[in-house]
Amino acid sequence: MPDHDHEFLLNRQTKRRRVDIGVKRTVGTSAASSAVSGPASSFEISASRVAKNAGIFGAMNSHHGSDQDMLDCAGPQFGEGGESKSNVLRKLLKRANSYEDAMVPFPGATIISQLLKNNMAKSGPGAGGESTFPSSAVSSTGSEAPQEDVCSNSSQDSPQECLSPFGRAAACHFDVERLNVNDEHLRAKRARVENIIRGMSHSPSVVVPPGSGGARPAERERERDRDREREREREEEGHGDGPPPPSSPRESFRENKRKQKLPQQQQQSFQQLVSARKEQKQEERRQLKLQLEDMQKQLRQLQEKFFQIYDSTDSEGNDLENDGGNLSEDSGRSDAGIADGDLDGQDSAADRSDNEMSDMDPEHFLDRARAMLREQSLLTEGGKPKREGPMRGKNQGQGPISMRAEGKQLAETLKQELNSAMSQVVDTIVKVFAKPPRPLPQVFPPLPTPQDCFTMSGDNPSVHPASSRLHSFSDVIIPSSMEPFGGVPVPSANDQTEALPLVVRKSSSDHHQSSAVGAHGGHHHPSLHPSSLSGNMGFTPSSFRPPFHFPLIGYPFQGPLGAPAAGYPGKDRASPDSMDLSRETTSLRTKMASNHHLGHRSCSPTHPGSTAEGLSLSLIKSECGDLQDMSDMSPYPGSTIQEGLSPNHLKKAKLMFFYTRYPSSNMLKMFFSDVKFNRCITSQLIKWFSNFREFYYIQMEKFARQAINDGVTTPEEISVSRDCELYRALNMHYNKANDFEVPERFLEVAQITLREFFNAIVAGKDVDPSWKKAIYKVICKLDSEVPEIFKSPNCLQELLHE
DNA sequence: TCGCATCCTG
DNA sequence: CAGGATGCGA
């Protein structure tokens, strides 16, 4: 919006300030904090999170467990070493995130290298007192391997390792002979475990976050080379404390790191014990890793099988024929997949042979799945014997075959379910909208009290009171026919076009539907309703009611109403109006949902006036109890309720202005009985008349002054006729089409008003800022009765066709 | 304080 | 014609 002048701006700002205050209050803390410190703090939060994640990335153990780990790590130092060590290991392996998750940030080779390196370091030269170098420089993968990396590695490795540098010193004292003896063994083990880990990191379930230094194939190669170098290095170091061979700075850093871990002074026996335990643990870890790897393998197999199942469901039709062919293909595929993601070839066979037993686990699982599927098929297809998997000649191929069949069956079952659900939904909808005319439930205008609602629907005991209540809409009665929709707010039910909610209650509510569904039918075209529902109210959350309510034309507010039936063909009468409405839709500036295009016709012939007039009645009754018998008085029953004011309503209001300049809200409700009244509608109508008056008085003042300027001296000289300028202006404003004969009384009132203005101006009262008030007081008493015809929602047609 | 009416502005 | 601001009366 353009800002015009300072005052406007000021006003705006004032208002805005108010709003902002409110916002501050509601959004309050976050807004205030975000003003200055908010972003910073949030950044800090996220930064800390990142740090934590970095911890996770940098360490096998996330920081959640680090405290405990540290405690555990500290344990051995105080004497309960063995127990806690194995506990730590178990804990590590049992971590909720699973081992492989923890491994993720670690290139498998690196982990193992680190682990083994730590182990080796213990058997490395006892060059104590070496300077400590930043461990980050040791990173073999180029990823920043922070100190905690080492620590957490070692924490998983051995508790003592966490106690760097002093605690580590204990662990890092070593036995040279033992190293020599174990070196080869260790190397072999290491290679093996590295391969395992590589295979793990190949596994599809192991996602190596990009940029986290994950072991990519090329990197792995380099890694392995580096590790070999390291081993060579260690060998050299192990045979003598000679100067480290000339190596790259990286290598020297690595060595320095190793030296950093070297002990200063420790008792040999304890170290030996520790070393022995380390060996044990190493073995244990290896076993565990192997197990883990096997489990991963099984997981992959499972994935393969499920993929096959879904493939078969996707391409059903030819899978029966192709099953045999696919068998080998599938088995080959799965084998290939395993081998591909597995162990770089070497050791894979041995590792797999280790775990043939555990291969049974997925099979068990699959058996269970098959059993379930069979059960399902029996239930759904009357126990048709299903083709069982043939003899289990091949372990790999058998699963896919039967799984294909079962998967296909599963797919069929699902399809059947979906089809039935969909057909149910469709039937429901068709029933709802295509049933023969029955008493139409109608959209209620705002019902201030539930009693009104009951009054209206109370005549019919079949209408559940609750169902005719407001449900989730504050001002809309959801007819009982909506109950089949799960009693959920209609908007959501319509918004969600999926069958889900419907399906859930389809059968249980079916007869509800059949009884209540008919209430919808009427003259509506079936196709009309979905659009109206989805387009106008579908997106309206039940908790949110727009200021100008969505139309519920399709849902007349009331079901079978024993109310007076006037047998009025409302549709015929209303349709012209609705046509007008649809023509003028675009010009309508009202914010309410423009429901007029559906407009004005959902009344049934049998229960016509009871809808609209009864509605207005209920409204009026709620606010002024003396009008309860208006339904009998109303000669124009038979229209439906609109949720908003249409251009025709505006036109009608303008015409009404010829009779009344100060209509009461009750009068408005009476005369706009086809509108579902609420506060906003009332305000809008009042505003309309206020605007009419504004224009009217402006014209009066203008012409009064003009008369004065023209030399008129006495009010008697002033008269308002149908050919005077004033009349034309007014007529142009309120009766633009000039298709309404302005009542004579209006001319009189205009004349009186003009003279009042004239007198006031002549008397100089216009210096008083509120000088018009006296005039208003006079004019407000000049209202005349508005013809009854204006009470008809279709008065425009009637009036304009007369 | 609320509702209404007017005034002002767009 | 609508929205906001303001003023006034109950």
C-alpha cells in the first residue's frame, strides 16, 4: 500500500505498533531474543550441535556416552580393569546407533588402523618423553582427526587409552618381544578386519556422509598403502630406537603422535596384563565385527529379497513365467551384490563361512513373513492353496521365488483392499450426492446458542443432536449425514481426498450414511458438491474459521425438519438470482468465500422456507426473542443460506436505503435472511448503510451549500424532485440501473434532509464539528417501513421484474 | 469497556 | 466500499 501522508503513516505505524506489541507478546520470547541475541544464540546452539556431531564424526562414540565411557575408562586405572574393559566393549558394540552407524564417519580402514596402531604402539619403542604433537596432524585420511578422535578410538579400544597421556602411558608400555611375536599375527588380523570394515562401509546401509572423510575407494587404497608404510615404520622402530626414517612430514607427525602416546613410567607387570587383555579384546572385537559384518550381509540379503518382491509386484504378469529364469538371476544378483559390497575379494569366503549359521536368521524372518502372507491370502482368498517354494535346492534362490509369489499376492491383496476402499468411497460419495430429494440439511448461520439449533432440528428425532450441532465449525451445522465421514471436521475430510478416513469407517457407518445421506441430495448436481466442498471449505482447518466463513451450500443446515413446508420451488426462484450473482462475482469485494456460484438453491421443495426463513428466525430468535414466529410471517421461504454477502445483497441494501437510512441489525437480519449472519456480516451490512448515509449526507451538504451559493434564502425554496440534480446523484448511487422506482417518501426525506443542512449551514452551525449530529437525529426518525418484498431473498428479481 | 457511528483515507 | 481511527453513549 502506498503511503500517502504522514498522518496516514502515523496511523499506520501506530496500528502497526499495536500489532507488533501483540506479536511481541505472543511470539514474545523468540522474537525478542531473535532480535539481537536470537540468531547468535541459535547459531550457538546449532554450533554446539555441530560440535557434538563433529564429536560423533570424530569419535566412534558420540558424546552422549562419552561421559560414561570416560568413567569406564577411568575404571581400570583404579583396579577393576578387565571387567570394565569388556563392559566398555560390549557397550560400544551395543550402542543404539549400532556399530556401523558409529563407524560411519570412520573410514573403516582408518578405524582399524587406529585401533591396531594403538595396539601396536604399545609394542612400539618405549621412547618416553617424546614431545607431544597435535594429534590432528596424524590424520591418515586427511580428515581432521582431532584429539578426541584418538581418545574415542582408544576408548573403544581400551579404557586406558582414554587417559592420555598419563593413562595412556600405562597402556603403551609394551613388551618388545611380544610385539615381534605378535606383529605378524596382528598384521594379518588387521588386514582382515580392515577388509571387513571396508566391506561394511560398502554396505548400502552404511552411508558415508559426503565430506566426512569417508573411505572412498581411492582413498582406501591410499589408506592401505599408508598403513603398510606405518607397519614398516613400526617394524623398524620396534627393532631399534634409531631415528625415524626420513619420511614425509605427515609420517613424522604420525610418529610423533605415536610417541606422544608412549608411556613414561609404568609397571611392567601391569602393562603386560593390559597387553594380554588387549589381545583378548582385540580378538573379541574381531569376532564382534565379524558378527556385525554378517548381520550386515544378512541385511543386504533381506533388502535384496524385498527388492525382488517389490520388483515382482511392480512387474506382475510375467513373473510367473519368469520365476524360473529370475531365480538364477536373482540369486546371482544377490550374490554379486554381496560380493560387490563385501570384502574386496579377499577373506570374504572365510568370513562368510564363519557365519553360515547366522544366515538362518533372515530365513527365519522370511519364513515368518511368508507365513503371514499365507495367512493373509487364506483370509482373503478363501484358502486357495498357494504355491509353496519348491525344494530348497539352493539356499539363495529359494527365497526370491517364494517371496516373489508371496509378494505378488501381497500386492494383489493390497490392490483388492485399495479397490474396495476406493469403491466404497465412490459409492459413499455418489450416494451422498445423488440420492433422491430428501429433506435437506442446511447450512446454519451462526447459531448463537445451541438451543436454536435444537429448536430447528428438534422436530425430527432422527437427527442426532450432536450431529446437528456445530461440530468443529463455530457457525456451521454439520448435518448428520456428515457423520459417516468419521465425525471429523468436514474440511479435513474433504481436504484429504484420500479414502483413508472414509475407509476406516466405511462399513460401520454405512447405514448411517444411507439414512442421512439422502439428506443431501436435493437438486444438486453431484459434481457440484465436491467442488464446493473442496474449493470452498476443503482447506479450511477446523480450528480456523475465516472471518467470512466458507460456504456450505451443499449442506443445508437442517435435516428432516418438521417445520412448515411451503412447498416452494426455491430453485426456480432462486436461480436467476444466482445467475446474477455469478455474473457479479468478480466485482464483489467482500472477503467471504464467494459461494454464490453454487448459490441459492439447495432448498428442497418439501422443506423450503424452513431453511432460509427458519434460519433467520433462529438467528433472530437468538438475539431478539420476540421474533420467533417470523417463519410463519415470512412470505418468502425457500432460499438457502449464503455465507457471505453478494453483490445482489449490496444492491438490495441500496434499494432498502430508499426506505431506511438507519436499519437496525435485526432488521438487516430479517431482510437478509438468506445470509448466514454472524458478526462480520452484520458489521458489513451496517457498514454498507453507514457508507450509504455518508454519501447521502455528503450529497445533502453539498447541495445545501450549492443552494446557498445559488442564492436560496429559505428552505422552502428547496425541493427535491425526480429530475433534480440531487435526486439523480442519489439515484445514480443507490439505483444505478434505475430499474427500481424510488419511493416518494425518499424524496421527501431527501428534501427534509437538504433543508436541515441548509438551515444548519445558514445558521452557521457547521462551524461546530458535530453540527451534523442534530441532522442525523432528525433523519434517523424518518425511516419508513421497508416493503415486505425486501425480505425475500429473491426480491431483486421480483422487484426488478415488476 | 463495548458497540455504534462518523470521519478519513485508499 | 472497506479499513482504521476516533468519539460518544450506555
